[in-house]
Amino acid sequence: MTARKAGGRLVVVSNRVALPRQGAPGGLASALHAALDEHGGLWFGWSGKVAGETAAELHQQQEGKIDYATIDLSRTDHDDFYTGFANGALWPLLHYRPDVVDYRRSHLAGYLRVNEMFAEKLQQLIKPDDVIWVHDYHLIPLASMLRARGVHNRIGFFLHTPLPAAGLLIALPNHRELLETLASYDLVGVHTRRDLRALEDYFLHEAGAVMRLAGRMRMPNGRQFRAGAFPISIDTRGIADVAAKAASIREITQLQHSLEGRALIIGVDRLDYSKGLPQRFEGYARLLERHPELHQQVTFLQIAPPSRGAVLEYRAIRHELERSAGHINGKYATPDWAPIRYINKSFPHRLLAGYYRSARVGLVTPLRDGMNLVAKEYVACQDPADPGVLVLSRFAGAALELEDALLVNPADTEEVADALALALKMPLAERRRRWEAMMDVLRTNDITLWRRNFLGTLRA
């Protein structure tokens, strides 16, 4: 297969595909839809369905200028590839948690097997001038498998998680077999300069690469590829509009009525050990302990939809949070006030936008996060006349852009409690100043700029 000028279709490859008429897509899905629609394109990936123990069948459909192609996974492939290696080994390692890495050779074999199946099916659909954009840790070796099949198209990769330092990456058994395949891409994108330094350090000191001009690295076999930082963002104006309109939604007025004038602190996270939820609950408990004047004056709403319930660590954190929330309410609640509302369900985006706008404080304190778009969405949802305050972990990628948030170490419960107290008492003038500075960043660096920067660099 011979490559021509990189001006043809865009082919997006991801673990899951946002098919049409499957509900309102999230920010990333909307951005990818826009990119596909711009040039015409194909979105390829797993259907989300677990089928029988048979060869994967290709399902295809078309909507407008976009073709969709998905495959089912067998139960064995799903358990080895998705639950086993991707989320049992790679996810914790990439989030600085080697202590919970569950590495098994059978899981790695399943991960490589599914990537090989993706490559086999995708090769049949690729046209010579297509540009291919692969997403996230599920599909790290895909480009190397496509190259082995004679695919010479431009191929880019974007990692949506953090990337830890080389000293931690080498803790993964057979790390070179996996991570060096990133050199088969033409462009590897990460969120932050910190992640980029980690990537360059790994390739220079573990893979024997040398730096060339313009961010390129040259492998010992002569292969060259480029790496860069492309901080992902949100549809800033669109989200702000949704939040402004949400004030009239019945559920939002019900929430505000239930608060009875109390200040609302909000957290919205997947139920995941990387999000720092136990430490967050401890920080809030410390706030109540040290500031009795805030009793009955503040309510903390934590929304944490279940995530990967088949993994033992996720079940354990859910039980821990239930105990912690019960303890806080048992100690501080009164007949007309529950200091914490802990909810294990998801909500439509328009409701979340209204909840964000209703909250005096957005509490976003992951232990590690590639970017964290909740932080950016909270800022975009605020009322310009009376904005809330963002309390943000300095270990989220967003902290490198949202410097006017109150930045905290999520493991320091005293610092979190201090930041919450400061946020709740912050004068309006300072709240406006901080909010306007962060909104200036988000208006400039929105999700459209992110995708155009990445694809422009890949096509160049």
C-alpha cells in the first residue's frame, strides 16, 4: 500500500465508537465527529458488545459523511484485553499506581491479539490517502501492526491518560515490547509538557533513541517519529450556553430549593482510585471539624457513577466511600441538614451543567489525571456575575492551564480543607478575577483548537 499526499479521509480508531443515535455524545466524541465531518471519514473500534467465542464480525453503517465500522469481542478477548491488561495493568501504571498493577502474560497476549484483530479488520477499510488517528492506551501497538501489514499512511496517536516517568514505566514487564511500538506512529500526542518529558526520557534512555530537530526522535533502526504536547479542552462556548439555559430545568430548581440557601460544593468523577475520592472526603470532614461556623451552611454533593465494577479495587473504593459518607453524616448531620450527598449514578450533561453553575465551589482533586475536563467544564458553566471557585489538584493536567484555581495537593487533607474554607469565604471581586482569567484560557484553547492543532501537525 503506497501513501499519497495526506489530504484524504480521516480515520479515527478508538476502543469505543460513538455511534449515531446512541444519546448525546460527550465533548471528545463531539470533537471527533466534527473532525470526521470536515473531511469525510471513518470511525472504527469495538462495538461495546461481548459476543460468542467466534471470529469478530464487522458491522458497518453510514450517517452523513461518516462511515462507522465496529467489531464485537469474545468474552475471552474482552476479559484479557479490556478488563485484564488495559484496565488491570496499563491504567494503574499510567496513573502512578504500580501497587495495584495486575500483570499476567495471558492478559498481555490477549491485548496484543485484539490489537492484531483491529489491524486486520482496519487494513481492509483503509484508502491510500487516509490519515489515521488512534486514541488511547487500549491501542498502543496498533500502528506497528498496521506497518507490518504494509500500511504507509500517516498515523497519529493520542494518549488521554498521564504518562509517568521512565523509572516507573520500566516496572511493567515486557515494557519495551509494548512502548517502543509508539515509534511506529508519525506523531504521538500527550496532554502536557510534563508527559512529553516522560515520553522523551523513556525513548532516549530506555529505547536508545536520539533527539533530532523539531521534536523528532530517531530510533536505532532509523525510524523517526515526532512527539508533542496537545492539551485537550472543551467546547467552551457551547457548554457555557447549556449551563445558562439550565437554570430553568426542574431538577436544577429542585436542587437549589433543597439547599435552602446553603453553599454547594460539587465533585463529579468516575468511581476510580485515580480520582482521590477518599482523600477528598477526608478533606471535607477536616473542614467541618475545623470550621464549626460552616455547619448547616454548606453541603457537599459528590456524584460518582460506578466504573469497572468487575475490578476488585473499584468495588473496594465504593465500599470505602459509602462508609466515609455515612461517618461524616452520622457525626455532623442534623434533622434538617445532611453535610454530604453521595450519589452513585450518572446524569445527563445538561443537568451536570446546571449543577456546576449552582455550586459555589468545584472540588476536583484527582491523585493523577491526564487533563480532567470536569475542572474546565465547571469553570465554563459559571455565572459571570457570580462565579464559583475551582479547587483543583496540582496533579491534574488542567492545573498547568488553570493557574487561577486554588491548587492543592489532594493527599494533604489540611491543605484541601484550607482551600475549601478560602473558596467559601472568597469575596466576589476575587472570584470574578480568577474566573475571568481561567475563561480567557478556555475560550482560546478550546476543543476545536486541540483537534486542529493535532491533525494539522500530523498532516504537515
